[in-house]
Amino acid sequence: MKQLTPDPDGLSGAICVVTGAGSGIGRGCALALAGAGARLLLLDINQEGLAATAESIGAAAEHSLIERCDTSDPDQVAAAAQRCERELGPCTVLVNAAGILRPGGLDELPLALWNQVMSVNLTAYFLCAQAFGRQMRQHKRGALVHIASIAADHATPYGGAYSVAKAGVSMLSRQLALEWAPHGIRSNTVNPGLTETGMTAPFHTDPQIVRRRSGAIPLGRIGQPQDIAQAVLFLASDRAQYITGQDLTVDGGFARSVMATIPRPGYERP
Ligand SMILES: NC(=O)c1ccc[n+]([C@@H]2O[C@H](COP(=O)([O-])OP(=O)(O)OC[C@H]3O[C@@H](n4cnc5c(N)ncnc54)[C@H](O)[C@@H]3O)[C@@H](O)[C@H]2O)c1
């Protein structure tokens, strides 16, 4: 067992790769990991978003790299992994956060839309795990943290392939946890609930809808990227050195609130 001092997170100087780092939860993870002293490779398809993230991590950007990368493209992922090893060193932490959300009922969902969501939200997680996991296996240590969603366990009607892909992320993580435990590599997911990011911006323009969404959450507010990033930081760190194959929900209690939604006379408080 590793000792937990003087750097209890074990992230100072660690080479951490974050996908989807150009916005929202990925950016929040980049900030948290930079704060823990990590050296970062930040990947996103959106170059401007990456530049904004690099600016927000301040001095940590000097020891970090940004790269425009479509994580669903195996060649681009392979090139990013090579650059990581060449210019920073072998990756020890991978945060898979890049994702997209596309609406659609399953009755009429075009195959192209199904494939697009599956390839960015699921296949890309596998591709990145494989490419960066190779470096972890060589050095017998590493942590994978995949951003899934409460939608992995709860179907979202008219949400296209999103929930199906997120359920796949959960199982991908568990399989990686078992296959790579002998190599000293852990794999876990963080399942965010309602979180205010670029992806959900259209849900948060009408104050009435924001009030209803916040009101549905036991802790009374919509999550922020840093709420999710703190859980990612924990699972990536040595503090979680005996945790693998787990899903950690970070949702202000929302997914556990089903019994609070029905009237139960005699069991209610004003
Ligand atoms: N916001 C929420 O309420 C919420 C809830 C649960 C799970 N999530 C998950 O959290 C993760 C981050 O989402 P977010 O809410 O921060 O959204 P976001 O849109 O703010 O950020 C997602 C980032 O992924 C990038 N991206 C999209 N396709 C890509 C590709 N092919 N290659 C590389 N990068 C790509 C985007 O450019 C963007 O910067 C996603 O996996 C999402 O499914 C979000």
C-alpha cells in the first residue's frame, strides 16, 4: 500500500490526459488536476475552447499541452498518445469526458445520429482507454475516470442513443477495471446529474425551467463542473487507491429522490 504523505493525492507532476477539456466538466477537471500539480494533455475537437481552458489553468499551462483531437478518430487518438509520451511522458491518469447530446425518439432515430452519439460517447472512451492505457500498463500504474451520467441507469425518453451509450460506458469501465487490475490500473466512472455546462445551456435560458430543475434536486441547486471535478480528482488520486470498478454518482441526491416525488399523507412536512 502506498503511503499518503507528503502528496496525498499523488498527482503532483502526474501526466493527466483530459478529453472534452474545451468546455464544461472536462474544463472543470483540467482546473482541478492543474490545482493538484498535474501536467496536462488537454484534448478537444474545439480549438477555441482548449485555448480558453489553457488560459484558465494559468501557470500550469506552461507544463501542459493542448491538442485538437476528435477522440472518435483512432488515428487522431493514436497521434495524441504518441505526442503525450514524447513531450510529457507516459500518461498515468485519463479522464474521458468528451461527449455530445442529440435528441430523438427511437422510433424514427436516423442511424447516422445513433452512430454519431455511440462513437463520441462510447467508442471514443474505449479508443482513449486503449491508447493511453498502453502507457499505463508499461509502467504498471494508472487511473481511468470516465464521465458517464445518471442516464447510464435511468432511461431518458427522446434522448436518442445517449442513455444507451452511457450504460455502455459503465460496463466498459467495469471490464477495464477487471482486465487491468493486475497491471496496477484502476477504472471508475463519475455519474453527473443535472450540471450547468455548454451541453445543457439550452435547458438553462428560461428562469422558470431553471427553478423547476433546481427544485427537483434534494440539495436545491443544479450542479457545477467543479462539483463533478472534485469527485474525478478523488478517483484519479492515490486517496482512491483501493477503489476500482465503481460508479460514483454526483447529482445533489436527484437520482435517489423517487420516494420524495409521491404524496404520502401523514409522512409529509411543510
Ligand atoms: N452537463 C450535464 O448535465 C451532464 C450530465 C451527465 C453527464 N454529462 C457528461 O459529461 C461530459 C462532459 O459534458 P459537458 O456537460 O461538460 O458538455 P460540454 O458540451 O460543455 O463539453 C463537452 C466537450 O466535448 C467536446 N467534444 C465533443 N465531441 C468531441 C469529439 N468527437 N472529440 C473531442 N472532443 C469532443 C466538445 O467540444 C466540448 O468541449 C459528457 O460526457 C456528458 O455526456 C454531462
